[in-house]
Amino acid sequence: MIIDHPLLGPRDAAEFVVLGDASLIDRPDGMTATVEEMHDYAYLRDNPAGDHRELWYHEQGDRSWLVVTRSTLTHEVIKVELARNVARAQGRSR
Amino acid sequence: MRYSALRILKEGLTGNRGWQPAWREPEPKPEYDIVIIGGGGHGLATAYYLAKEFGERNVAVLEKGWLGSGNIGRNTTIIRSNYLLEGNQPFYEFSLKLWEGLEQDFNYNAMVSQRGILNLCHSDPQRDAFVRRGNAMRLSGADAVILGPDEIRKMCPYLDHESARFPITGALWQPRGGTVRHDAVAWGYARGADRRGVDIVQNCEVTGFDIKDGRCLGVETTKGPIKAKKVAMCAAGSSSRVAALAGLRLPIESHVLQAFVSEGLKPVLPGVITFGAGHFYVSQSDKGGLVFGGDIDGYNTYAQRGNLPVVEDVCEGGMAIMPMIGRARLLRMWGGVMDMSMDGSPFIDRTHVEGLYLNAGWCYGGFKATPASGYCYAHLLASGQPHETARFFRLDRFRQGAMIDEKGVGAQPNLH
Ligand SMILES: Cc1cc2nc3c(=O)[nH]c(=O)nc-3n(C[C@H](O)[C@H](O)[C@H](O)COP(=O)(O)OP(=O)(O)OC[C@H]3O[C@@H](n4cnc5c(N)ncnc54)[C@H](O)[C@@H]3O)c2cc1C
């Protein structure tokens, strides 16, 4: 798989570490979340067959976090974004 | 028809005209007591033990492809009971005991071969950890032997014993571990279940559930609706997809594991060997091929194939511990999709939907579990109570803080 890094261009997927579903960006507020919300966030996954948004870390590169949209049926990489942009757009960071 | 040496002789003398198909190919009935989703090793074993041990004969196994098309026909066939934790080890030892009597029990040659499994260690702390694990194994009634470098050198002279980076400092050896012919396990259980009246329906995909007021009444399939008093999910790598049809989200990600076979060689490996400093393991099939593998690819996938970086990684591991493998040519490689769970351990449990049960999360280690998984799932389905050795495999264990995390890496499926 080739990841088209928004800053560095096409990179071999072997340079990255995969964390998992990009919904991990939406961590509930630990002070207000219910046990149920925290449990679902930490342990449950949609695990879809088809397009999947996931967090990839460019460990052997510029160490940026990316949100990669990838098909779990074909391995085709559909879209690559900087995770900070995605998180900011979701109001995660100021 | 019972298989026996006498039978072979008789058939041989009469032109082999008396052999019959090992199981029927029935159309599904409109209703069953128990419907099992998934005709892999676990589903078929569940049906077999339901019929044989628990008197449940009105049972169907629905398989979307053909028997053996899933992981039961794709794994590297290793059986062992060398776990550490209380939640796991007694279960896997129960499974190993069932393997030991399996061929007589289901009257089928599954080529159960207890040629031993050798887990190499490469540092003092790793050796300490293996000693501790060996003790846990022995507490559960399993066998475990700690070997020193000299004994290993005698057993496997061709390993790289003196590597400067990863010298072999010892090994945990389980003589009762070994390999089993995986397809024959599916066929043996299928035949045994069929003979006891279980309907095995191939090319029948479950496409939905009939759930009313929190109760599961049956399933929708590509061969029409089928009613059932109890529905038992057992779809290995597809568990999340099947469970999603019932509105469930599982603590599971689907990942691919690759496996490799070399050309046939003369007998060289005594049993299974695992490299303790990288992810590589190898055994030799009865045909002579070196069967080996390593890590999962690490990203979510439902494609039954992996990518080249892991191929490279596995081969590097092989070259590091057993340099002679570089002379063997690779014959075939393939991948299988598995349920990686949040703590690396499986589930055998009921769900919050009444009458709907789950068997899932077997990661890359479910083949060895096949007999016990089937037995314990059948126990739960028939009696409503978890089997003693499977009582920790609960679906709500993350909520309860009762994870069974052998590796201690937390809720990160691709690290287990
Ligand atoms: C490469 C590889 C090597 C492995 N090596 C080992 C090993 O050495 N030792 C070990 O212990 N374990 C090993 N494993 C793990 C082991 O193979 C699995 O954990 C185990 O086989 C899973 O259980 P199963 O046999 O029931 O799965 P499967 O055979 O995959 O059965 C599940 C079945 O469900 C069916 N299904 C899915 N969805 C539906 C639906 N909607 N309707 C109807 N049917 C459906 C599938 O078609 C499939 O046949 C390995 C796995 C892989 C991929």
C-alpha cells in the first residue's frame, strides 16, 4: 500500500504504524463521560467491510498523524488527511 | 459408515464401490432448535458436541461458502496449551486433551501429531518469563520443560545458536504440542455431526436476524428465512459483520494473517519452533514443506490477502534464527481474516439479545481451540451455563475490568 502523505507525497505504508479507527479522535471528556461512553470508546469498534477511516502514524518519517480513508475489502487508499486538520475541524483542539 | 482398516481392506477387494459421501447436502428445514452461523472448525465442532454430548439433534450449521473455506482451512495447524493466565490456560489444556482423543472419538484420521513445540528465548528475563509460564502450564495439568542451550543444540543443530544479537539462551518446550491436519478436522466434525442428524447447509449465507422484543426468533438467509429457538454466531473473521446484522458492536477488529509453505524437503524439523526475538514460527508438514508465518499485517482488512512488508519481515525472522531456510524455495503463500479482540482473548457467551449467542475473537490462535471451543459453546447453548474452563470468556469483561490480556498491551488489537 502507498499512502499519499499530504506533506511528503507518496510513501510506503511500511513506514507507518496503524492505531485503528479514526473515531479514536473523539475521546469523551474524562471528567463528564459516563462509564458506558468510555467503555464504548475504548473497546467497541464498527469494524466495517468497506471504506474505513483510520489513524496512521508516520513513525519512520515526519512523525505526523494522518487520517487515511481506505477500503478494507481492496486495500485501496481513497483519501489521506492530516489528523490535526481533521481533529480541528471537529473542534477537538484550539 | 464406520472407517476402519478392515473397511479399507474390504473396499479395496471390492473395487472401492461402497464408499459414500461423508455428509449429506440437505436443504434447510423451516425451523430448528439451534442454528449455528458459520461452518468453520468451531461451528462444526459445536454442532458435533451438541449432538453427541448434549443430545441436541435438531441443529443446523449454515455456511456461506463451502466447508473449510475459512480459517479452518487456512491456518498453520499448530496445537498447544502454553498460556499463562488463569482465564486461558485451563481451557487450552482441556482442548489439548480433547485433541488427544479426537480421532477415536469422531472416527476420522485428522493426523494429530504431537511432535512438540519449542519456544526459544534469547535473554535472561525472557527465560525467567518462560519459567513462570511453564509453571502456570504445569499447574493446569499440562506438560512443560525448560531446556538449556546444549539440549537445544542437540535437538536443532541448524539454528543460529551463537547469534551476537539474539543468542539462544534456552527454550520452553511442550512435548504434547504439535500439528493437526486442519481440513480433516472440519471434515471429521462435519461427518460426525451429520451422522447424528445435524443438517450442514453450504452456500447459505446469513443476511439478517429476526429479532422481536429483544428476542431472536431466527435468521434470514440466501436460502430463505429459518426459525430457531437459539441462534449461535460462529463466523470467525466475519464476526463483526454478522453481529452488526443484529445491531451489535463488538470489541473486535478484523485483521489478516499470512502463512507460507516451502517446497517439500526431507524431514528436518522435529516439531514446531518459534523465534523469541522476532515474530517467526515454523513446522514441517508431513509432505515435507516448511510451514511458517509471523506477525499479522496490522491494519483492518477483510481481504484474504496481505502485503509485502510482512512477507519481508517474516523472512527476515526466518533468516535470523534458521539461516538454512534461505535455501528453500517458497511454494505458496496466502492470508486469512481473523477476529482480533481487544485483549487478544476470545468470547464464548450469550448476548443481550435473548436466544442469540456469540463465539468469536479467536485471533490467530483459534485452531488449537477448536475442540474445546465447540465443546464449551455446545455446553452453553444446551445448558445455559458457561463451561467451567470457558467461564472467563465473557463479552462484558471490559466493562467489568476482567480482561484476559496475555501480552499486557491493552486495548490495541494489532499488538496482541
Ligand atoms: C494464516 C493463519 C494461520 C493460523 N495459524 C494458527 C495456528 O497455527 N494455530 C492456531 O491455533 N490457530 C491458527 N490460526 C487461527 C485459526 O485458524 C482461527 O482462529 C480459527 O480457525 C477460527 O475458527 P473457525 O475455524 O471456526 O473459522 P472459519 O473456518 O473462518 O469459520 C467461520 C466460517 O463462517 C462463515 N461465515 C461468515 N459469515 C457468514 C454468514 N453471514 N453466514 C454464514 N456463514 C458465514 C465463513 O464462510 C467461515 O467458513 C491461524 C489463522 C490464519 C489466518
